[in-house]
Amino acid sequence: GGCWKRTGAIGSQLKAAHWNLLTIAWWRAASDRGLRDAESVPLAALLQALLWWLATCPFEVLLIDPLAPRPFSARQPAEAAMWLASPLGDGRNLAGRVDAEELAKLRAALREGLTT
């Protein structure tokens, strides 16, 4: 789960473009929290931090806009299970098809991968 495997309908799964935008948003926010000198942080540690964030992120109550000055802002959970703003600034939710079931699968897969 968690990502489209290039066969069949995409449905509620995330595509590679979504993962890239989520990573950009995380990186921008992490940089603001003190990871400015990322060259001194081992790549494995950065990747693990990103994956833990993805596994625990409260997507249901965040509006994620990778290009905004603040990539994460609060939103009402009833709008969508996940809100990933289009980088075109047109107000579209690129993750509009992601539902609560898919988020649960994504989190479970990430947590399993991080603990094994």
C-alpha cells in the first residue's frame, strides 16, 4: 500500500509526484526547525526522520503546501483525508482521492518498514 504500482487505476494511492511534494514540504519545515546544516547529518538519519514524519503526520488536520512560506497549516478534518496543495497555486487538492483507509494503509506500511 501507499503508492501506485503503475498498474491499474491509481484510485486512492499516492503517486511519485505526491511523495516528492510531501518531501519538499517536510524538508522546508525541517530546515526551519534547525536542519539547516543537513550536510553534517547522515543521509540515513534524514531519510529515517522523513519516514517517521510520514508515518505519524496528522494529515487529516493539515493543509500541506510545499511552496508556501509555511508548508503546513491547520485545516478542518472534514474536508478531505489529506490536503496537498497544487504547486500551480490554483487551489486544487492533489491528494483529493486519498481516503482514510488509504492513509491507514500508508501509515501501517511505513511503521512496519521502520520497525523491521
